[in-house]
Amino acid sequence: MNPLFNTVLMIALLSCGASKSKNTVSNNASTTPMEKKSIHEFTVTDIDGNSYAFSALKGKKIMVVNTASRCGLTPQYKSLEAVYQTYKDSNSVIVGFPANNFMGQEPGSNAEIAAFCSKNYGVSFPMMAKISVKGNDMHPVYKFLTSMSENGLEDNDVKWNFQKYLLDENGYLIRVIDPSTQPDDPTILRWIASK
């Protein structure tokens, strides 16, 4: 055989082998399942400036909702509070996150938001400090809620104020509920009441 041919053949075989090996590594990396996070890994600041550890909610179903005081959906505070009062003793909790991401509908300070919620709707469920739920300054809890690489369920966007996130007793995201769906919708109540 021609020595030049042998050299070219050897280079071609080595190239194919290297390419195959590279693809195998790449494929293995992409099929490695990512471990989803739990909301129990997060500690946030509540509306009064205190630390609030989601790990304290282990064993409870959680509904997380981004809220606003000047939105057409603001009256949902009333049904959120009613659902909270009905189910708070049966291992369920609602956690509100005021946010000013949609048309400036939550412009107030934490103190103003707390006063508004108490005076107008008697809110007693846990309310957190005002955060951002989208964009470059998105809070880490909402990065978790909206990113499949973190929540293990789906990528999603916060569409508007009062979008609801349902998390199971282990803190895993199981469903995203449209902002226009009322907190006392039968599908939500069935989920809360289910064992």
C-alpha cells in the first residue's frame, strides 16, 4: 500500500474516533437528569422585614401568588383570605409576594401594602416584602418557579398579577394557575383538600 494513503487513512480513523468520543460525552451530559429544587431551599424577607424560611412549611401544600393593590384582580385578596382561613389548619398555606411588574400596579412601600391588605381585605396569610417577579431583577424564588431547570416541571412566564403556583408538601411545583382563575376555583380547592 501507498505510505501516503496509510497516513491519510490513519488520520481519518483517528478523527472519526475523536469525533465519536466527543459526541458520546456530549450526549451523556445532555441526558443526565437535573435534580429539581424545592421551595423549601429558600429563605425570603416578609413584609415586616423578618426572615421567612420556606423550610418551616414542610408537610404543607403551598399556593404562591404575586399580588398588587391597584389591579383589576386585586379583589382576589378576599377569596385568597377566605381560602386561607378555611384550610390553614389542614396543612395548607398561601404566601403572597407583592410585585410592581405590571403597569405600576403595586407602587407602595411594604408598610403601605401591609396597611392596604389589612384594612381592605383583612389579609392574615403570610405576605412577603415586595419583589420583582420577572426581568433582569427577578427574585430567586420566581426564577425557581418559572424555570424548568430549577423546578423540574416547566418553563413559564408570570403573565400578570395574581398568577398562582401550587407546590406540594415537599415544596415541589406541581401546577401553574392563570391569574384570572379565582383562588377558590373548584380545581384549586379539590387539590388543597386532597390527601
